[in-house]
Amino acid sequence: MDKSSNRLSLPASPREFGFYVNGACIPIGSREVFSRNSPGHDVPVTRIPKCTTDDLDMAVDAARAAFDDRRWSGLNGQARAAVLLRTGALIRERSEEIAYFETLENGKPISQARAEVAGCADMFEYASGLARSLHGDSFNNLGDGMFGLVTREPVGVVGIITPWNFPFLILCERVPYILASGCTIVAKPSEVTSATTLILAQILTEAGLPDGCMNVVTGSGSTIGQALIEHPHVDMLSFTGSTAVGRRVVEAAGRTNFKKLGLELGGKNPQIVFADADLEDAADGVAFGIGFNTGQCCVSGSRLVVERSVADAFAQKIQDKFARVVVGDPLNEATQIGAITTDAQNRTIMSYIEKGKAEGAKLICGGEQMDFGRGQYISPTLFGDVTSEMAIAREEIFGPVLAIMPFDSVEEAIMIANDTEYGLAASVWTKNIDKALMVTRRVQAGRFWINTTLSGGPELPLGGFRQSGWGREAGMYGVEEYTQIKSVHIEIGKRTPWIA
């Protein structure tokens, strides 16, 4: 670290990774290589193999063998818990390394990456207890001649496809719960942010996870991702990404083996602010809700639904917050908003800003590409005079762009909040608990925050309504998601003959 600037140093050369199958790292060899440049610095930081479909088949075969011979699913809950608990401890030991590569590849601020890694250790530690508490049910009401059991069994081999915005966090919202259920895994991270997924695979092996239970195959979504979705020996697939790609996942799964799906997709999430809220707290929360991870977050609060009587004053508070937020080098510990992760996403965000202006929205502040000499950065952007027909009000931008939409009544606020194809997350800011609970009940979203946003831990489930996805991750619900239910009927005593 450069002590004078409170900034971590860039690597002298890119770190080379192989892929991970059957408990071992497989070198790049003669495979093509994807070289990743840091989006905050424009320097090469990692080199990752572009795996082939044969590599994927090898990984799925390893996961299949590990599941079928019960080297993991056949262990008791205490044994599984011990591995998960040890994994959490090893994540904490290597937290600085993981956060560093998360920041290098993604462009998020190092302080945020560190907090995420600590939260990921929590996920494993919490899931260790769930491995011991997963259970079924019994029915002792079937009469003297019958006893019934309902058991939960692991679904089998699970494929995981994760995006580039939270490479480690989204992975760890799934892996410990999948393993707690007794399943085995083949993971396919985004090709631009693969490093921390590969590090986790190494950690799991060191923690005692049997070989073949966690495999990582790197490459593009169009080749390796598609092949994983369609693979006939994968029993369930967890996909996190856009709703548009989610539709293609559903279609592909239907064409092959009707594998079970868990989908966390897009969002156009409302932050509803009433005049009776603590407006200083609300302004800070709203700014955080759109600025966190540079707005590249499926649960970002990108629609500011604010009571008209305070709309102008509240917009000024947001503008003041945006003016003071620290945008810049992700490796600087003072940075709050980092770099845009990919060139394509940078272009997408800027195109939406232009579209907002063209459609008649008022650009209150931001909307500019920021020049720090290297890297790609966009200033936090606030639009007013936004109507529900505009693209910036309806479509997921996935960047630091906030649209103000005023309302005059509680009913109108709820209507605006629900006027979307999505239903991933929402926040409400008010000191009236009756109002808060009514809004919480009537706004359709899988996650809801009252007088806060983007908070939570491993105990509560994650997931969406409507076109924001299927299923739930994390918590006991997240373990049960990766199980299937079996009914067992046990006859007691002598059978009544069917044939005399």
C-alpha cells in the first residue's frame, strides 16, 4: 500500500489462474486465454482459461460421480457443517487477497469489497448450522396401520452461473446453502470476474470438501454458460443475470432435461419517500441505494418515488449528497463509487442518460463521463420530470442513474411502485409505522426495507416476484431450494390381503 495516498498498489503482472475440477487446479495449457484489464486502471490483472465444452463435461462428470457415490451427500450434518465452518474461517484468513482481486476485476471500491467478503464468511458460518438442522416431517395420523415420513433429499448436481457485478457475494449467497443440502456444484463465473470463484474452490478443498464437489469452469456465457444450462447431467441450475437472458435459460432447460431452476433476474426498484420521513436519513439512504456498487446492482433503488410536497427539497438533498460522494480509484480506501465494470456497460449507461434527455426528462446533475486519466467512471446522475413511459423509468439501467417520480397519495405511491414488470426489491421511508406496513404489504417485491436499504444478512431469503425471478436463496429457504421432497409410506403390522 502507498501509505501517503492510502491506496493499494497495482500488481506488477497479471495473476494466472487455471480452472478447477475434482479438487485440483488444471493449468491453462494450450487453451485460449482471457486477459482481464482492471476497469479502474486499464492494466492487465488476471489471465483466465477459455475452457472448452470437453472441459465442462469433465467438470460435470466429476460432480456427478461425487454426488452419486455419496462422498458428500452421505455424510451427516455435523461433518458437512465442519467443512462449511472451516471455509468461513479460511475466507476470513484470505479476505484481503479476495477483496483485492474482487476490486481489480470488478472496479468496486476496496472498502466495499472487504465488507462483502466478511459477509460471505458469515454465509458459510450460518449455513454450517443449517446443514445440521435440515429436516423433513412425519405423519402419525394415518391410522394404526400406516406411518408417513416426508424427507428432503439433495437435488443432485447444481450448475451456478454468476454475473460480474458481485462475483464473490452472489456465489456465496448460493454455494454454502447448496453444499449444506448435500448437492455438488459446477460453477461458471463471468469471464471478466473469475478470480474469486477460483479462489473459493481452492479454499473449499483446503477446508475438507471432498474432491469433485466444487468445480469451476471458466469461459463465455455463449459457450460454457449455454452448455451448462443445457447439460443433461445437471439436475438444477442457479442463474443470476438479466431477465432477457433468464427467459433463454428457461427455454433451454425445457429443451433438455427439465432441470429445476433458480433465477435471480432484473429489477427496477422503487425507493418510496414520504414527507413524514426523516428526510436527511432518507436522502443518505437513497444516495447509497443507487450509488452502491456504482449502481451495478440488481436491487439498486433506481426509481425515487417521493411525495410531491417535499419533492423539490428532497431532490436538492440528493444533489448535495451526489456532489459530496467520493468517486474515483477503487483501490483508494476513501472511494465510495468506483469504476464501471465493462466497456459495454459503460456504453449502455451513457446511452440511457442520452435517452432520458431526449425523452424530456430534466437532468438535475451528473450524467457525465468522469476523466481520471485512466479507467471508466460515470458521475452519479439525477433526473427530474420523469414520467412512467420513459425508458429511464421502465428499463433496468444498471448504473448510477436515479429517476424522480412524484406522488400525491399513498395509493398513487403504491401504483407507481408496482408499475413495472419486475418485483425484486423496494424501500419505504416514513416514520408512520401503519403507513410503512401497508406499503410493505401492497408493493410487490421479494425484498423490502423500511427506513433503510440494501441491508441484511444470511438469515433472510433473497429473490424476486414477477419477472425478477424464481425461487429463493440464503436462509433455510435457500437450503430447501436445493432439495426435493420424498413421501415415504410405512405399513405397520400384517398386510390385508388383496388376493384371498
